[in-house]
Amino acid sequence: MDQYLVFGNPIKQSRSPFIHQTFAKNTKQALNYETKLADLNGFSVAVTEFINQGGKGANVTVPFKEQALEISDELSDRARLAGAVNTLTFINGKIIGDNTDGEGLVHDLLRNNVQLENSRILLLGAGGAAKGVILPLLAQNPASIVIANRTISKADALINKFGDSRLTACGFEQTSINVYDVIINATSASLSGNLPAIATTTVSKKTVCYDMVYGKELTPFLVWAKAQGAAKVIDGIGMLVGQAAVSFHIWRGVQPEVETVIDQLKSSLAQE
């Protein structure tokens, strides 16, 4: 049976095994998928060991996404521009690195009937989570993407990296200049119960607000967005399943159905 893993530290909380085992069952693929706690200084060794044991592929979560980029022999464009890898495939002695986070986000937005073409998008944050989604978002032909960050120089650096005229940068306090069709929170603020310091005027009754973070309850950002009268609020659980589905397709050549897995994850979260 083909073997797959997700590497991380910590990793106990990962829902990837449930997601991929469910995909495998639903698509009749013979595979086993487990978690692997890698030492903070032992990621490349752990990957090599897994390859030597016959492993076919692996997902990578924090804090190893940049290291996964470094050990890859070949990279997809989206991984290279993201500066991070979350999906490794082992073929003919080579490590192929990809980043499926952005595709997972786009799939989930489209699944929720969010209009991306010709839309004005506000992307909050300029870290790894934001980097990973810019190229797939640009591929949807938005009118513009404003990258807002506490440190503007970091957002400017991202714009220079991608070199697309539809990208602009600003500080959080400058977001009040525009109203947006879609606001995506790619900061980690929700994990600590905080909010990005953006203006309430960014949200209209037509704005869709998306948080990459998810939990049992609505995240602080989504609670705030709802209070501002946002048209729709969406958490990141569909992105989690969506990026896993893209990884699964890369490995197996089969596109799994995501709806039932999202529903199952939501149910298990509600019971925790």
C-alpha cells in the first residue's frame, strides 16, 4: 500500500490524515496517510528516511514549509513564488515541491459562489500565508489586489516579487480609502483572538469576508465582518480540505469530492 505523511512540529492536531483517508476511501485509492513529528532540526533527514522506506509523497506544515522548498529538486511556479512548499512528491529519485494553499483558497471561494473575476480584493497580511495565495488569485483575473500589512515594506517586497500591475500595497490604517468586494484575512491574528487594525469602511453590504483560520466558533475577524454588515463570511475549513484535494490529485491523478469531507469536519469540530 502506498504511504504518505504530513510533516510538522507540532503535528498532533493535524486533520490531514482524516481528510486524505476519507478521500482515499471515497475514490477507492489504496493508500495509508499518517502524521510525522519531525525534529525542528531534522526535517530533511526525516524526509530522506521516508523516501528510503518507499514513501510516495508528503504534505508539509509549520514550521517546515521553507525547508521543504530548499530540499526540492524541482519546484512549481506557485511554490517558487510563494517561497514555501506544502506538497512533496517523490519520483525517480527526485523531490518535486508544490504549494497547493492558494488553489485550495480559490476552490473554496468559488465553491461558495464568490465572484473573483474583476473583483477588488483586499488581502490582509504579507507573510507566508499571503504569499501562497497571490498567484492563484491573480489567475482568476481580479480587477485589483491590495496587500495590506502592518509593515508596508513587507507588502511592497511581495509586489516587487510578483511584478503584476494589479497588485498594490498599503498599511492597515490606509485600507479606509476603498471598499472591497472580497477581504481575505491571511494574518494569524484570529489565532490569538485579535483583529487586523483595518477600517470598518472597507466592508459594504456586498463584501465577502474570508478568514484562512477556522475554529468551532466564528473567528474574531468574521464576527467583526458580520457586525459591519458583510454579505457573507467564510472560515478556512474549506481551504484546508481544498488544498488537500489538490495535493491528492497531484499524487493520485484523481480529483476527490470535498463537500462531504467539509461537512464531516464541521460536525467533528462542533462536538469537540
